[in-house]
Amino acid sequence: MVDSTCGAMAGVSPLAASSLAQQTPSPFSFSVASTRWSFRPPIHLANIFLRFFALVFSFVSALSLADLSPNKKSQPSISFTDYPEFMYCFIVSILTFIYSSFQLFKGICDTAHRGILISDMISDYSSFILDQLVGYLLISSSSMAIPVIQHMKQTGTLWRAAIISTTISFVTFLVISTCTLLSGYKLFKRIIW
Amino acid sequence: MVDSTCGAMAGVSPLAASSLAQQTPSPFSFSVASTRWSFRPPIHLANIFLRFFALVFSFVSALSLADLSPNKKSQPSISFTDYPEFMYCFIVSILTFIYSSFQLFKGICDTAHRGILISDMISDYSSFILDQLVGYLLISSSSMAIPVIQHMKQTGTLWRAAIISTTISFVTFLVISTCTLLSGYKLFKRIIW
């Protein structure tokens, strides 16, 4: 009612005015809405960097265990596959690696062309849920490895490899939990607004 | 510019019109903003119920371990304090119990009088961060207890108590992770809007 009166008088399209008002609810969301492209890159870039770190760390974590595979002639008897806890660590690291590489690929694709892989809405929901899940899996596998490391023979190669793997796995968890905050921010922004 | 022209013509206060427009950015946030009191209770009530469940479960989890204290004449030799992993479980359960009771108390106080304890903003930030932290601690302590349970004598009273405690601790983790989603929703709603 107000808009239609004013639009005709002021010579400004009422539709444009009302849509502008709808897009700019507060100073906060104004900066998000109208300067979308200048605001998006920092979070987007931070996300890509975090995904890259998660990719590298999870790869190193899995590699430090797999490097002691039974194929090596020098260590034929002992392997991480003998311990189900280390197998769990290894599988979680591999899953994190696959997930991080997918997210990194998607992040790089999105900078080139927005939403090329899957729609933004599905992406936000799945990212948040999978980030939470991967974070819980990582902290769970790291924690589960600690008592096994404590009760192992403390001089073996596997002992050192397990400590390195668990430590890096914990660092990966910290990176993924930061990713969770970012993807949570993106998701809840979508739900609310 | 548009508002000042239109306000004078339409006889409606420009301040009122613009503030109305600022408060109603979209159909979604309109329902949150204008019907705040009719919208708040479901989430608020769900939060109180979840906090209550977390309180009960964490108490039972701690109790099932503490029930085997060395004071009992029948089990003088074995205690959960001999295992650092179970001590960790116990401490995390106690912390979860204290945190849940505080959150439950705050939730009940808030229904009577809003923001009586601490300001809403500090509450939202601290709730989300502490929920995440407690969730990670719970999954970590549950996971750490599993290898110890596997390597224990499988007939003792402590073995049964540890299994009960770990299972309930995992259920508490599920409840707390749901709380994290709710407090994340509340926090990001505040940040964005």
C-alpha cells in the first residue's frame, strides 16, 4: 500500500523498492546480500584452504600407517592390520581423504562456475552433516588408538607410526571442526534467511 | 530517498515503514520476528527436554562406574580408578552432568523470565561452543573405553559396569549432538540477522 503510493510519486519501480527492502533486513544481512560477490570469497577461500589442509593431513595420517604394510621385507611380522583400532583409524583417514578431495574439487569448481556439481541447498545440508560426522569419526578413531598405543611394545616401528598417525589424525579433526563451523554458518544462513 | 518521498505523500511515518521493512526481510524470518513468542516455545521446550535427558544419562553413566567404588566390601581389589580411561569417562560424565544441569536450570529460568542469568548473546555463543566441546569429549571418552573393555577380564563386575557406562555415555553424546544443532541454529540466527 505504501509502496504503491510512493512508487508512482517518486518515479521508482515499486517492485524494485520492495525487493530491495526485502533483501536488506538489517545492516548485517545488508552486507551479505548486496555485496554478495565481495563478501563470498573470504569464507569461500578459507573453506578451500581448510579442505586442502584436511586432504593433506588425512593423506599423511593414512600413509604413515600404510607405509608399514606387510609387503616390506624388513617388517614382515607386524602390521597395523593386526590391530582393529588402527584399521579403524586407517579407514577413517581414507574416508576423510576422499571426502576432503571431493569438497576441494567442489570448492574449486564453484569458484569457476557456481553450483556446477550439485545445488547449493543440498550441498549446504550435506556438507554440514558430513562435516559433523567426519569430525566425530576422527576424534573417535584418534581416541580409540591411544589406549592401544599405551599398551604396545614401545620400541617398534608400528608404535612410532601409530603415534604420528594419531597426532595427525587429531590435527585433521581440528581442521574439520573448523570446516563444520563454516558449513554450519552457510547452512543456518540458508535456513533462516 | 524513496522512503522519505513516499512517507510524506502516503501519510505513514517513514521510520515505521522502514523499520517494518527491516524487520520483515522474507517470509521465513517474518515468522520468526513477528510471532516470536508463538515460535520460540517448541525449540525452547525441545531444548529443555534434551537437556533433561542429557542430565539423566550422564548421571547414570557416572553412577554405574562410581557404584563400584573401593568402599564396597565385596569388591575391594578392583575399581574403575585403576584404569585412566575409565577415570576419563567418569570425569567427562560428571562434567556433562554439571553442564546439563546448568543448561536445564537456565532453560527453566528463561521460560519464567527471559535472560535472567546471562545475556542471550553470551548464552548462545557459549552454548554452541560448549555443546561442541562436550560432544567431542563424550565421543572421545566412549571410544577410548572400548579397547580397554575388550582387553579386560570379561566376567568382572567392572566389565559389566564399564559396558553400561560406555553405552549410556554414547547415548548422551547423541543427545548432546542434537543440542548442538539447536544451539547452532540459535547462534547463527543471531550472527546473521
